[in-house]
Amino acid sequence: MPKALILLADGTEEMEFTITYDTLVRAGVSCTSAYVSALDPTESTNSYTNPPFAKGSRGINILPDSYFSPQDGTPDKFDLLVIPGGAKGAETISNNSPVQHLVRRYLGEGKYVGMICAAGSMAALTSGLPKQPLTSHPSVKSHLEGKFEYKEDPVVVSGKLVTSRGPGTAFPFALTLVELLCGKERRAEVAGPMMFPPGTFA
């Protein structure tokens, strides 16, 4: 069974987190959400077993499965690392040095990394990824042009890096991740009962 680690923080965009998590679970992917604290990494939260609610960008509380731990989130344990957007949440996650290291490590070891919305710019830049095709929310496009091959497609797949644009593209983003992890047939099986309008991305 494929496994996915989905990060979140205070300010994470709720739709991008929830739709991705839910769609992957429907496909049979074992998902773990991990809370990335805005505190200095030296102020460890590992002494606590239960993470706090993450307050999303629209004020909705989400209870993570665990605290983010670089040791527990390594690519030998997961097949996919997902970074949702939401300006504040993406900033917290993308500026976390262990997350930056994991992004490079996942891609270097042939594992998938999914980034959506503002995370597509912040995490790609802070992790020092090489120039390649990607997309993001239009509000951060200017940060990426010149440094990457910027696209305006709903989802862009560049090797093992998968990027998308925002809440409205969360379903095609999630279904693309399902297809990459589980195959086209499984994507169709998951999308069918969701009853997307004919001719859409499903």
C-alpha cells in the first residue's frame, strides 16, 4: 500500500489539505498528516504526544495525526510528500529547514513531492530545486518566472515533482497523485463515484 505524508501548519488552506488527504485515502493510500510548528526548531514539541489543532486559512480547525518529525518522515517510510498552500501555512512549512532537506531527499531518492498553491513557489525556492516546469497560485508567479519554467496548467508533473495552482485545482492535483501512485485505472475508480460534471478533469 502506498503511503503519503501530508504536512500542515497554522494558515494551511483547508481545501487543498482536506481534498488531497481524502482523495488519497479513497484510493487506498495510507495517509499521515503532520503538524509543522512555527516555533523555532530548537523549541522542540517532541515531548508532547498530541499535536494542537492547526487553524486553517479560513479559521477551520484541523487535528493532525502527529507532529512533524524529520526522522519519522523520511522517504524510506513514505512514497509521497505533500505540501499544501495557504500563504501563512506555506511560509511556515517552506521555511522549515528539515522540510527543505526532506523535499530534496524525496526527489533525490525517486519519491514524489506534491506542492499546491503558494507552496509551489515557496517550497521550490527555499529547497533550492533546479530549474524545471512547475506552476503555482498566480499571486506568487513573479517569484518563479526566470528561476523555473513557469506553466499555467492546472497540474504540472516534472519528473517526481507535482505542482498545482489553488483550491479549485485541488481535485485534479489529488487525482494526479492517485494516478502516479496507484495507476490510471484506480484514478478512474476513485473519480467515478465523486460525480464530477462530464468533460471535467476527472
